[in-house]
Amino acid sequence: ASAIYRADYQAPAWLIETVDLTFDLDPAKTRVLNKMRIRRNPGVPAQALRLDGDELNLARVMVNGGGTSFKMDGSQLVLENLPEGSDPVELEIFTTCAPAKNTKLMGLYVSEGTFFTQCEAEGFRRITYFLDRPDVMALYTVTLRANRHDYPVLLSNGNLVDAGPLDDGRHFAKWVDPHKKPCYLFALVAGQLVAREQKIKSRAGREHLLQVFVRPGDLEKTEHAMNALMHSVAWDEARFGLSLDLDRFMIVATSDFNMGAMENKGLNIFNTKYVLASQSTATDVDFANVESVVGHEYFHNWTGNRITCRDWFQLSLKEGLTVFRDQEFSMDMAGTPSARAVKRIEDVRVLRTAQFPEDAGPMAHPVRPDSYIEINNFYTVTIYEKGSEVVRMQHNLVGRDGFAQGMKLYFQRHDGQAVTCDDFVQAIADANPGSALAQHLEQFKRWYSQSGTPVVQARGQYDAAAQTYALTLSQSCAATPGQADKLPFVIPVEIGLLGQDGSALPLQLQGTDATTASQTLVLTEATQTWVFTGVAQAPVPSLLRGFSAPVVLDYDGSDAELLTQLAHDSDAFNRWEAGQRLALRYALQAVHADGAVATDILPGDFVAALRDVLRHPTLDAAYKDLVLTLPAESYMAEQLDVVDPQRIHAVRESMRQQLAEALQADWAWAFDTHSATGAYQPDPISSGRRALTGSALLMLCLAARTSGDTAWPGKAYQRFKDAGNMTDRFNALSALVHSGAELAKPALERFHALFKSEPLVIDKWFSLQASNCDRGGQVLPAVKQLMKHADFSLKNPNRARSLIFSYCSANPGAFHRTDAAGYVFWSERVLELDAINPQVAARLARALDRWSKLAEPYRTAAREAIARVAAKPDLSNDVREVVTRALG
Ligand code: HT7
Ligand code: ZN
């Protein structure tokens, strides 16, 4: 397949005004009658009508009630002789498709006997012939007909206007969506479902019905999702003045889904993983994810659905903005400044461990890409997470109120339209004429067009006599595929200065009167210097506070400076960051050192500083847990030009073991003092306490490995058995498994027996074993054995992710084997999955993106494995694009 280029965008020659769809639902053969009213797009030169289709059986085409000539061009249906002068044209297309055979889970498919659709990005063409592009927006009427016994619930977008019985035990439902929408937001669901319902009244006084549909038996696990939905509705009204524009808002859960969830207009379809939550089956992280994904999809109703994308190159217009909105929602829900900081750190961790590697690898692309082969490959951390950071920088440059004004202007200008990323940033800047964003607007847009992570180098000079501190910031960005040279970005760098005792020093820029505690410097040139006056002592700079821009900060502060920040920085993000920088520094020194990995990599003063954080009287447990967590192996790998995954793994393991042993008494104290009592609540404070006790338990079990003490593994087993919630139970199980305790085996067996009828919990069971610490190469054989387990299926994306992805993408120490068996396993699974579900296969294919940085023998073996996949002649476009780019 050939690439599609952003520069080739042309407005559609035809517009679709109305669509009237009738479905006769049958798993083996569903009939779809599609009646459209279409018009020529005035101002666009006349062209034949070219409708997209994919794996459809075409039975009939009619124009204005009569027969017509048509031809097929590849998978497109082409009508060249549509009547001139008769506008609009009534077009009728009758097709059939086979939902039960649809393992790609795009278009119309069957999951556990229920019909679902997934149309974004290009799935609607697998349902009927259509102009399958987001800038064609139409009004939809949908009639669903199906057997009443098997499919009692029939849902589509909008309002239910009619329903009733038909012959032969069948029934029908007719839905009308009052809002124009692109076809990627179409949805239908038909099956045996039950709903939790809630009536709400918006601030504006309008009544709405909220419904969460699940399989019978799962209803009691929907309370949290419903609460999250109600909070989302209220939050969008309060923060952005955006109200729900529908009478009815539905969420439906399915266990077969390629991604997390889908924002279809008024009928969101969710992976069960992001809907179902009960204290006995879901962890605190699951509860938080449900809230954030429910929010994300709901917020799309305005940012994505009311204003949508002109073309798929603009995907981050809706995704980056909606991630920003869901992150803000989670922070506002979390409440305290400390809980906000925890959420910010978690988001930055995702960015740094997943997006930075993507931006430095073969799949690097701008937030607004210039070309793609398969759009499904571009639902990436760059589009989502970096896109959100780009919106966050705009927010910070214009301020919270200025951003709200910008959003208002964006909706005034573009409601009901399909627009571009440029339109968005233009609205934010126009609403804030005096802002740094407006001042540097064209340059700021480089964040959308240039890929790669900029590096900001910071160098400070203190002049004791003049009491000035000069800070020089320089920026650079390495070449990325297709982009050899980069122009300077607009980089907001929030800074503060600390005294040697950690106290905040006032900031006064030379030539200004005002003093502040924190200030945002806007770096626009390759190099700029700022001079601060009245600086009474050599300061410790606190740079890039709150992670004010998605860059790598290169500042060679001393260990002493970082220890000061770790103990005192008033910016919670930078306090955490100081600990991470120190840990990274010691880790890299150990990676580069000759000989066997040392057992005392961490210096005593650093261990003592961590102890102080752990024992701190006022810091939140969640925050302590993040400070005490070492940087991920993948993040360490990104700092190196040549990566020996086994060495990195050994270094991180050794550091963790050292922390386990050196702080043994402190971990025991942390465990005892943070062990929760009372009723389970998934709020940030109690979740944080559980996270810290979980880490403490693991550390205590790790320490027991060397001491031979069996008390803590025994305690962990007891806790595993007695736990009143999944978080404590799973943390205890993980502590046993990851520390290699003998009790891990019986605990795993017991866990499976307890939860064998809970698919999402069984996913955890597979995932835990696949991400286990590899002591002696046992993980791969275990994974292979688990593939034979009766509960395993490659066809279910959640299950495939839980076992195969957990091993290949999240367990570097077990995956990168000197005998190359991990890579052979990966290539076999990519090919096997590609025949079932190319989208999921292409995600797995990305596990070896960074192969060219690997040391030998890994590098050659990884390249050979990728080449073996690439050599398969009938690969999907999805996997072909990933492996071709990887091989460069
Ligand atoms: N906008 C949704 C994207 C999505 C998707 C894309 C391709 C294939 C399957 C998919 N399922 C959902 C998800 C979101 O960002 O809200
Ligand atoms: Zn989204």
C-alpha cells in the first residue's frame, strides 16, 4: 500500500446530507440497506462519486429509485454518471457482511453473542459503502431488526423514536441522531444487556438519562463508572461551560475491543477493563483508569464530536486536547495539591517511558503527521500524550482563564465543523492577544510539525560580588525520520531558585521590579541568557518545574544540589525529579562500570535521603511511593547509545535489592503504619497508602531472599488470603511472585481458582506471570506454557495483551535473551496475530522499535527477527508499515 500525504488534502467533491440505515442483524450474514441523500459540494470541481468499502458483498445500487451503472476500483465503488441537475441525489446501496467472522474487531462484529461496531478510524466502510472521511458530516436515522430473544436490546446513536415487534420472533428499534456527525462516530449495539440508569439535571436545567449497559451479572460493577460519568458531566459544565447536548447518554461494555474505549455520539463503547470495577476484582489503578477513561470519552462529546477533525492528520486536535482535559479532570477530582502532583508525575512517567522512545525511534512522527500508510498505527503516545503536553503549554502560556476564553472562541468559531490543529491554536492565541503564545504563534506551531524531543541545556553562573545569577538555556533537537534539521521551538521553562539550605530565594529578573517565587522563562532562540539580581548566595536552580515542557533537561547539577532539592524543593514535581536524577546517575555509572554489577550502587547519603522521604511526617503516601520507585529500565535504556538490556536489568535489580535491605526497618515501619483499616475507598489518599504498603511488602520479601527469613513471605501470603480488596490481594501476590518466594506457586493457583469466572482478573493473573522477574530464564517457558492454558486466546485483545505484550513489551529483562528465543517468540506471535487482528499485531510489532540501539548479540538477532516478519508476503498494511520503518 502507498502512503497518504497531508499535503494532498482536498475537500470532498460530494457531501452526504442524510443517511438512513436499516440493519437485519444476523451473525453469519447481516443485511445493510443504506439510503443516502447526497449533494455536490459547491466550489469543488465535479468528480465521480467514489465510495469506500472493505470486505463487503454488494447486492444492489440504485439512484433516484432506479438502476444505475457503477464500477469497482479496487475496494471503492465508483459512480461516474450521477444525474446532473438533480440535487440532491437519492442513493440506495444494499450490502451484506459477516460479523461473526470479523476477528479484526473493526466495523460490525460479534463479541460473546452481542453485536458491536467500531468505526474509528476507517471501520464504517466495513459496514456499508460510504465517504469514510471525518469531514463528511451527516444526519443519521438507523433501524435495527433482530431476533427478539437473542438481541432484546437494540441501540444506536441519538434518540429512540420507535420500537416494536416484527414477524418470526423478531423486533425492531428506530433511532434518530439529532446531531450531524462523521461516520467514524456511528455505533450500534444489539444483544442481551442490562443497564444501570441515572437521571440527572444539568446546570442549564435540562434532563438527561445516563445508562451503563453490561452483561447480566456485571451490573454491580458499574457504580463507579456511573459516578465517573456524572462527575464528568458536572466538571465539563463547571470548568468549560460545556453541557451535555443529548437526552440520553449511553455507555456499553464489551470484552473484545482493540483499544480502551470509543466516543461514538451518545453511545460510547468501552473495553470492559475501563467500565467494570468492584473492590474485590479491581485495583486502585483500575478504579482511577475507569474514572479517567469515562471522562476522556465523555469530554470527546465536545472536543472531537461537536468539533471534529478535517482529516486524520489532525487526530491530535481531538486526542491531545481530550487527554489534556481528562488529565485536568483527574487532577481536579484528586483535590489536594499533593494528589495533583502525583497525577502529574504519573503522566510524565508515561510520556518519558513511552513517548520519548517513540520520538527517538523509527516510528517518530510529528504531533500532526505529514504522512501515513495505515492510520491505525498513528493512535500513538505522540498523538495522545505529547499532543496533550502541547495543549498544556498553551494553557500555561495564556493562563487558566485565558485558556477558558480560548476554548470559548474555538467553539464560537468552529462548532459543527471539521477543522485543523492550526484552527485550535489560532483560537487560543486570538483570545489572548498579549500572551507569549500570540507573540510567538507561528514558531509555537513547530510543536505540531517537528518530531523529536528537544534537549534544553541549562548552565548557571553565580557572581557573588554582583549578587547575580545568570542562567543560559540552549535548545537542540536530534534528527528524526524525514526531518534532518530542526528550527527552535517555543519552550516555557518554569524555574525557581533554592538557597543552600533549601529555602526558596526570591526571583528578580534584571531590569524588572517584581519578585516572585517561581517564574516561566520562554525560550525561543537557540540560546538565551536571563540574569537574576539580588541573589544573596549561590543558588540551587529548580528547572522545568511541573515539567513545563516535553523536553529533556540537561543540567549537570551536583549530587549535593540534587539532594537539597530532594529534601526541600517546594515544587513537588522537581522534588521527585531530583531523586530520579540521582538514581539515574548512579544507575548509569553502574551500567558503564567494568565487571560484575556492584551490590552497593547507591551512596549512603542518597539512601538516607530516601529514608527521610519514606519516614516524612507530612508527605502523602502516594508521593512517597513515587519517590521510592526507581526509574524504569526502558527510561534508563533511553539515556544510552548502546543498550545492554541484561546489564540494565541487573543494575536496577541490584539497586532495588540494596534499597530493600538498607531500608528494611523503614519498610516494615511503612507497612505497619500505612496498612489501611476500615471500608474500602478508591480515593487518592487511601489508594496511596495501599500503594506504599504494597511496595513495602515487596521490598520486605526481597530483603527476605538474602536473609533467609520466611516471616515476610508468610505475612504476604496471609495478606493475600485475607485481603478485603483486590489492590491489597494483588500487591501481596505480586510481592510473592516478584521476590521468587516459594509461596508464589500456591498463591497463583489459589488466585486462579478464586477468580476463574472473572476475565479481567484472569488477565491480571496472566500478566503477572509474564512480567515476572527472570531468574534463570524461566519466564519464556512459563509464557509458552500459559499459551496452552484453557483460558488463553490470542483472539481476545485483552488476553493477548495480558500475556504476550506483558512479556514482549513490558519485561525487558526476560524478553532480551542472549539465545534470541524471546525475539523468535515475538516474530511468531506477530505473524499469528496478524492473521487474526492486524491492528493488535502492529502494536506488538512495535516491541522491537529500538532494536538498532541494542548491543550485540541482541542487535543482530532482533534485526533478523524483524526481517523474518517483513519477509512474509501477505502481511497486513499495519504490520508492514511498522516493520518496514523499523528496518529503515
Ligand atoms: N478515539 C478512540 C480511538 C479508538 C480506536 C481507533 C482505532 C481502532 C480502534 C479504536 N477504538 C477506539 C479512542 C479514544 O481516544 O477515545
Ligand atoms: Zn480519545
